[in-house]
Amino acid sequence: QGQLWESGGDSVQAGGSLRLSCTVPGFSSKGCGMNWYRQRAGNQREWVSNVDTYGNTIYADSVKGRFSISQDKAKDTVYLQMNSLKPDDAAMYYCKPVGRFWCATDDWGQGTQVTVSS
């Protein structure tokens, strides 16, 4: 059970690319940012990246230089472009609004699965 926020996951070869989408109605107009997380099998969720309402981005060291976030505020959508994918990138990817108190939610999306084959 979860919100239908994330999409775009697929199975790719190592070195390939994927573009994940996250659509959360209303988050942009409310001035919220967005976090991306991932969860590998048997592990807890790991923070991957963040974009704030102004478009500033930060990335975990493990993905820096390979992943990038972009926004389409009119569509309440953020994208996670993933390049040079490695087997360690295989995970369920989630997004979640972040920021002011009105951005806070206990909800999670259903996630989107990324697999990477050698």
C-alpha cells in the first residue's frame, strides 16, 4: 500500500541510464522540496538526493556525479536522472516531500524498482 508517486524504474545493464519520475500533487505550489531515497533488499532506506523549492540540489557521495535532479514545477514533478548505473544502485527508489510543516506527511509512495544487470 502506498501513494502512486514514483515511476520509471526498469531493469538495465551496468553502465546504462534511467530517468525516474516523482509526481506529488500540490508539493511545488506549497513551496516544498523533495527527497529521493532508495532501499536495497534487506536494508533500511538510504537518502540519495534532495532538491529544494528553489532548485538547489545535493547528492549522496555514492551517486554524486552520476545522478541529477530536475523539476517541472507546473506538473508537480521531479526527475531523477541516473547515469552510469552500477549494481549497487539496484534498489527500490522512493520520493518524499520535505520542507515546511505543511509539507510534512507520513505517507510514502509505492516506490519504483531499479535493477542493474552486469
